[in-house]
Amino acid sequence: MLKLTYLSHSSFLLDDGTYRLIIDPFLSGNPNAPMKADDITAQFVVLTHAHGDHLGDGLEIAKRHDALVIAVNELANYAASKGARAHNMHIGGAFTFPFGRLKFTIAHHGSSSPEGMYMGEPAGVLISMAGRTVYHTGDTGLFLDMQLIGERDHIDCMIAPIGDNFTMGIDDAVKAVEFVEPDLAIPMHYNTFPVIQADPDLFRKKVEAMGMKARVLQFGETIEL
Ligand code: NI
Ligand code: MN
């Protein structure tokens, strides 16, 4: 059994009862965050890229709990330079961790540290845990290779940005879901800032109109996959 909790923006907790992973833990300074970073416990911190709304509280959480930061090489080195334990990976590579297998995928976006340093390529992430595979696209525009991601792995749950401006908007995100063919699509990266206002129910309705399943999670809501 895999529990998925939406912490707003692009942040999710995955919990299989033994291991807890947090993805892109942007809580401090996030008006929609349902929890404080101090209340998070996790053994793994997965970062799709280094922008402040993704790196967020990641290094503090990692250091507080001696959690392992998992990121592409440049960002993992940055995390290590700040005193966190890190596992360096890169796009296209997978590794089997105690919780399961994790693979980084391409994402079309940027990645820079709070100091403005280049942090390598941004990524999406495929996480196979407790018999389920979750595809968190990271911040990205639409790309046709998403079809390949859906072909290579059966995706139980796809998490895609809908907020537009910095990432896909609703219509491109719906197309992305069509490409990947997940069992369930969940929207993210919306309504945190004025420029990424979007109606997640409109995304859900458009996915459902294709005969596929989507669900809008409340901030702080947990579901079982
Ligand atoms: Ni970003
Ligand atoms: Mn972002």
C-alpha cells in the first residue's frame, strides 16, 4: 500500500509504511502549504530541480533527519556542499534504493540555485514503490517523449503541472496525460502565485472527457494508490 499526500504546489509525500519520501518540499513561504517544514519527517528528499519553489526546505529537512537527498549530479553536489547527504544521479538513470526504484526523466525547464548558480538539467522523476509507479513530471513544458515514458513503464499515477506561465497549462497537461496513459492523473503547480492561477477541476473534467481518470487533491489530502 502506497500513501500519497499532496503538500501543495509540487510537493508530495510518499509513504509505504516503512519509508517516507518527500518530493520538492516547498513549505516555508508557500501560502498553500498545509504543514510546516518542522513537522515533516522523511528518510529521502527527492528534488526535481533547484528553483526555490522546489528545493524549498529540502536541505533543512534532509539535515534535520539525516535524510538522503536524491537529485541530478549538479544539484546533489550543491546539497552535499551545504552539509546534506546526497545521492548523485542523472537523467535516464535509475537506481534501486531501500524504498524502490527511482529514475530521472527529461523535463524542459531551467534549474538554478538560490545564489543563481547553474544546477544542471531539471528533471522529472519516476518512482516505483510498494508495487506502484508514480511519474512526477517536475516543472516542464509538453514533450512528445512522454509517450515513451508511458510505453516503458505502466504509470499508476502521473502528477503534472497545470499552472501555465512557467510550465504546461491545462490543455498541454491534458495532452501529456493522453501521451502517458496513467491510471490516475493529478494536477500540481497551480494557485501558489498570481501568475499560475488555474482551475484544477477544469483539468480533471478534460481528462475525464478523454475517458481517463483524474483527481484533484486538497492541500494536505492523502490518498492510497
Ligand atoms: Ni522551476
Ligand atoms: Mn516551479
